Amino acid sequence: MLDKLRIPERHYLHEGHSLRSWLLTKDHKRIAIMYLMSISVMFFIGGLFAVGIRFELATPQGDFVTADTYNKFFTMHGIIMVFFFLIPSIPAVLGNFLIPPMIGARDLAFPRINLLSLYIYWIGGIFTIYAMITGGVDTGWTFYTPYSAAGSNSHVIPVALGIFIAGFSSILTGLNFIVTIHRMRAPGMTWFRLPLFVWAHYATSLVQVLGTPVIAITIVMLFVERAFGFGIFDPARGGDPVLFQHLFWFYSHPAVYIMILPALGVTSELVSTFSKKTIFGYSFVAFSSLAIAIFGFIVWAHHMFVAGISTYSAMVFSFLSFSVAIPSAVKVFNWTATLYKGAVSFETPMLYAYGFIGLFAIGGLTGLFLATLGLDIHVHDTYFVVAHFHYIMVGGAIMGYLGGLHFWWPKITGRMYNNFFSKVSAIMVFVGFNITFFPQFVVGYLGMPRRYHSYPDEMQVLNVMSSAGATVLGLGYVLPVIYFLLSLRRGRVAGPNPWGASGLEWQTQSPPLTENFVEIPIVTGEPYEYDHVPAKESHLV
Amino acid sequence: MTIFGIPIFPDQASTFAKDVDTLYFFILTVCSFFALTVAILVVYFGLRYRRKREGQTGARIEGSLPLELMWSVIPTVIAMVMFGWGASVFYHLRRPPDDAMHIYAVGKQWMWKFQHLEGQREINELHIPAGRPIKVTVSSEDVLHSLYFPSFRTKIDAIPGRYTELWFEASKPGTYHIFCAEYCGTNHAGMIGSVTVLEPQAYQAWLQGGGEGGTMAERGARLFEQHACNSCHLDSGQGRGPSLKNIVGTTVELTDGNTAVVDDAYLRESILTSQAKIVKGFQPLMPTFQGLISEENLLALIEHVKSMSPQASTASGQPAGATPSPNAPKPPARPGEKKQ
């Protein structure tokens, strides 16, 4: 085709350079870029709080910061990472950028609503950062009543409102995706030709649209409780503090799937592309996403096995919780089978995919420990739980996000990043992550409760290991920022399809045109067919 | 269990601990098997089928229904085994035996207060005998807490406005951690203490040592007078309030036509929000005591009321109120011996 690859003259980044051209854009790709920058800032802030936490926990005594400050650290870490980084991460950045080109559309169904969702996210973020600067909040990201309603003296209301507002951003993104996937597919792009990334986002969007209103309602209830003393959660006035937990987890458990499902979708793309083989059991992988999204709504009370719920309802929720394990396991087995007789290459995104499979497997399997009633009683609210959900949300969701970012970076920017350092970073993240969080399973089973500012001396060694690993992990996260930024100027030109991937998004130029395609493609083949993809010059040096 | 002197596994100090740990190692084995299988296959396939030349594509294999069924059904069966086993351990953990010794715990920012029926009161420390089932009724003075005994492998949340309970049978004398496992504000990490498991004789000796002010029920009886409860709740039944004699465990008829079983929760509600349920034939005259009486005193009052129903309380194990004479202790089970 081309002797020498060049960045095309016309593409979405050249469509105006003024601030105005960005702030008033309706291009899903530019909105995705603004999301990328916003959530990166949030990730950095959330990460700083994590640094503070690990620093404090390096010694058993509470000697680095006061107890109140520490409590604010883990609260703000959780709130920022969950609501302002993980939930928007893959959908709002990669989903936003890629769903239209993947299904052969020129934009999302509602470009203005897409921009609105970004502004709403910003407003929510500003509320939260305002509360943080003026003193922060110390309730834990879970806002359990009655502490959040009456006990805490911190800025509960502004932060809760920030989350309330940001929730609408999430709802609008989900709504936009659902309509787009239903209505905007190119001719020939049937449901069963959709990339699994799109299936995963479809499932995610359902959760966003159906679940997020519940957290909004819950926050309103918390607001009236705290501001006006309604007594909904106050036992002295006939309220019930445990009711809050039911409402909170009715959203916040499915919210875990908002974070992990898109990462599962990314991994399906990566595993298939880098083994140059169609995904094993396409329909099983696709439907397992929907199954996870649906089952995710009926397991919430497994967060409450020791909160005084009845023995029998605990049994029902334990039983249902195991049901989520099955579709998750099915995905892992299908990825494994996809590698069989593939043509596997270990580019950076594939390293992330491998890391993802390992960490997600551990995260998922330790979920079985927690779903098991007799065991959960012991490890509930200990570091075992902390380790488990970090394996899912950091090991899983962030590995998936980074894998996706490395995979689609040449599509987004038209350029390649440094091959060597990106591999170093992928390995550092994997190794650092395990050193950080694996000891937490051990210290959790030993009985160390979560959210402890100080802890018994005999638990120090394991905590020091965690803190040391976190340093490696942190450096692993900083590295991509450097080589990604450097690649913008110096990176080798990637061309339209550097990985020889099969998706529609790779058939258009990199970076894509504002309208994505010169002509809307007509889809005639099945997804993940690599035989027809022209062999490209390798981008590798 | 320790490695290089670093503890990596908690003490097994209750009869549950073995059950829970056995379950833990079962799941750990199964999960390790799956994790290793996947890890080995993924790495092996990755190396074995490594791309050798540019443009090479993988074999065309779209899937296999038998395989999909296999790896859906087998994990489902294994998960059901885990569920069933876990549920049975849990069921046992949630059913205190009838003859359990009763202790009350109140969580309060940021301390644990324990009361023994014999009258001893402790803060952040708990003394118990080994080899005897112990039921702890837990409540909270302010926000949520969670009473956690890692070496006994059990915990339960302390919820304001409610009683929850847990039980265990300590099997090994020693001193173990008590933690608050539910975040409760500034000094959450300081809401810790220790439980000292004593040999039964040593426990009896310890009981003799403290306990000013008589048993819990006796303290409750004094509160009953101080709050002038006795001016209306006459034993004769002729007072303005119903007689409290022998009511625990019975079902009372209410003015609104419903009925209520007289238990801890009912007594608590009747004291704190006395207008909530009025016994048929009585006027809603009783003042509410919400905010006027501490959780600990409330428990003592309830204990006193229970002591007025000797039959009912015998059924629930400890002869409440009647001093469980230290001279005639129940024959204690040997440590580690499993009941039932």
C-alpha cells in the first residue's frame, strides 16, 4: 500500500485547534479525549491518596497523619477512584471513542448529550474537589448511616452531591450507547457481528441506566436525612440504618460490573487480535456479559452478611452470588481456548491482557471465598475483601483500561509509543500489583480490619510488603504517562492498522476523520476474521 | 502459624475455627487448581503457538458446545458444593445452643463495653471461660460497629436500635484480639481490645474478683425503681401498666388488634418508644425513654424483666437474675471438645 506511512492530512484532531473547538465539539472522539484527560487527573489525585494510605500503613502506629486525616485519605481515594475514575474509565474514553467506528457509525446517536455528559461529569468532579479542598469527607466511600447522617463532621453533602451529579453523566453515556448500538449499526453489522467490546458496553450501559438512578435516590435520602433530619435511617425515629446499605449496594454492587464488564470486552478484543484467531465461543462470551449484568443486580446483600440480615436471606444471596461466578469463569475459559492453535504475539497490549486474565482470575476466585457464608463471616470487612476488590477493580478494570489504551493508542493518535518501555511498564504493573495486594489476602485472613489507621505490630511485615509493592505499581503507572506524551511528537507513525486487527475501526485511517469513515462500510464478514486482513509491515523495530 | 516469626495464620481458638479453616482450605485448593490450570494453559498456549512469521493467522476454530457445557456445568456443581458447605457452617454459626452463657456487648465510639450477667462490667476487655458456648448480644450506642473475634472466626455488626447476636465456644485459653470491623469514625482503629479465655476454674475465680453492684438483673432492678417503673408495672396486674411477671416469651394482644411476642426487641421498643405497641386494656400513659437511658442500662433493665419470668429465661439457658452460683458451675466441657 504505502511505502512510508504518514499521518493523514485531515483528521479529527485537526478539526480546529481553539479551546472553543474542543469545548463545543460534538465529535465523540474529541469528547473521549477530554474524558481521558479528566479521568487521568482524577486517577492521579486518587493515586496520591493511595500513596498517603500506604505510607501511613508502613508502620503499625498511626504516626504519619492523624486518624481523621487517614480516614479522609481512604474515603477520598475510594470516592475518586470509583466514581470519577473507574466508572467513566473504559466506557467514557474507549467506548466513546470506539463504539461508533466499531459499528460503522459516524458518531453516537446523541452527540450533544454526549458532550452534556462530560460537562455533568466536570460539575460533579468540581463539587467533589471543592469538598476535598475545604476539608474532605471521612465516611468511607460507602457513606454508611448513621455515621454519614449524624456522626461525621466532614463535608458529606457536597461530596454526595458531586456523586449524585456525576451519576447523571453515567446514565447519559449508557443511554447514548444503548441507542447507538440499537440504531446506528452499519448495513450488515448484525448483532452477532458486533465486536465483543460492543457487547460488553451494551451490558454495561444497561447497568448504568438501570442502576444509577438508585444511587441517586439513595443520595437524596441521605441528603434530606443529614440536612433536615428526616429520620429515614435513624432508629430513634423508626428509621433503619441498614436500609441505607440495601439501597447503596443495590447500585454499588452492579457498579462493580460497570467497572469490570468493559475491561472484559477489551480483553476479548486483545486476546483475539494478538492470537490472530476468532474468539472461541463468541455467543457464550457475548451472552456471559449480559448474564453478569443481570445477575449483578440480585446479589447486593452479600455485602451485608454480618449486618444482621436473616440467616435465610443470607443463604439466598450467597446462592445467587455464586451464579455470577459462572459467566465470569466461562469468559476466562473461552479466552484460554482462543489461544489454542492461535498465532500468538506478545505486544504490549497482549501483555496487559495476560496480566488481566491472571489478576481477574484471582479476583474472581477469591470472590468465591466471600460468597461462601461460613467464610465471609470471618473475612468480611477485613483486608481480604480489600485485596479481593482491588484484584477486580485495579487488577481487572485498570489492567483492561491500560491494555485497551495501549491497543487503541495508535488509532487515537496515529502514532506508536515506545515498545520497550511500554512492556517494562506492563510487567511492573503486574508484578507491583501482586506484591501490593497479595499480602493483603494473608493479613486479611489474619484478621486485620479494613480502614484501620493503626494495627497490631505482628501485622507489620505484610503491610510493609504492600507498601513496597505499591511503589513499584505506582512507577508502573507513571511510565505510560511519559511515553504516551512523548509518542505524540516522536512516535513512529502507526498507519491505519498496525496490529493487523479485524475490527471496522481499523479500516479507517489513524487518527480517524471527524466523520470516521469516508463512506459507511458495508459489513459482509463475520467478526474476528483475520484471513482477509492484509498483512501489514510490522510496526516493530 | 508463623513463617520466620511472622504470623500468617490466625490462632484457632474456638470450636468454629477448625470448621471455617477446613472450608477455607477446601476452597483454596479448588481455586488454586483452577487458577493454576488457567495460568499454565495460557502460558503454554502462548509459547507453543507463538506467531512465527508476519501475517500468520490462527486456526479457524469457532467454539465447541460440549466444551462450553463442560466448563459451565462443572464450575456450577463445584460452586454449589461451596455454597452448601458454607451455608451449613454459617447456619451453625448463627444458632447459639440453648445452654449458652449470655454476655452483653455495647459498641460506642470508640470502645466495647461488656456486661456479664453476674454483674462484672468490662471495657475493651472480655474474660470468658473455655469450653463453654457463649452467646453475645450486641448493640450500639451511636453508629454502626462490628464485634470481631478473628481467632474465633466470627463477627457481627452492632446496629443502633437493634440487638444482634453471635456465639462461639472458645477452645484454647489465651488472649486474643477483639476488633471493631465496621468503620465508625475517627478512632475506629482504636476500638480494639482483647478477649482472655480462661480455664473454667480460673474464670470462676475471676468472677469472684469483681462485679460491684450485684448481678446485671439486680442492677436492672435498681434502675426499675429509679425510673419508677415499679409504680405502674405492679406484679399484681392492678397497676396502670401491665404486670411484667412471666411475660417473657409469651404473646400479648395489642390495642390495635395485632399481637406481639415478648422478646428483647419488644421490651426494648416498649421502653424506648412506649407508644409504639400498647397492650390491650391499657392506656398509652407510659413516657418514652428514648435518649434518657443508656444502652447498657437498657440491657440491665431487660435482664431484670427477664428475671421476673424464671421459666422463660431458663429455656434460654442462663437462669437470668437468679445468681448463677459460682459454687455450682455447670460441668464445663473440656477445651476443644465439640458440643452437639
